[in-house]
Amino acid sequence: MDYIRAMEKVNQKKNFRTMNEYLDLVSTEIYRKYPHSSVKGHKKQLGYVLRWMKDDRLKIIGDFSANGLEIHISLFLK
């Protein structure tokens, strides 16, 4: 669940305006822990994870607000 931890860390900063910028920040955060792949590689993998994630317990909601794009992540345990 390193992706979720990285997302939560980026969400606390709330200094991103677009989804692309958000993915860059999360990918950079993941790259710091796993430098074996490039930031671009992590961003591509993160895109796949978000696109194909069909877990009922994980809910990702993106909203545009005055502060930019806010992503809210909730983990529901069964």
C-alpha cells in the first residue's frame, strides 16, 4: 500500500492544480522510496494502478475546488 501512503502524503500538502501535477508529485514520492525505476516509470505504473483498481474497499474521489484539484482517498475495511 505504498501508493496510498504516498497519495496521503501528497494530499496533506494540497499544492497541485491538475491531475497530471498530482501524479507527478505522487510518483516523485514513490521514487524516493524505490529509486530502481524513473519518476516517469513510476508515473506510468501509478496510472495503471489507478485505472485498473477495482477494489471495493478503496474509493478515490477527485474534485475541482477553489484550491485546485483535491483528491480524497478512503479505505473501507470489510
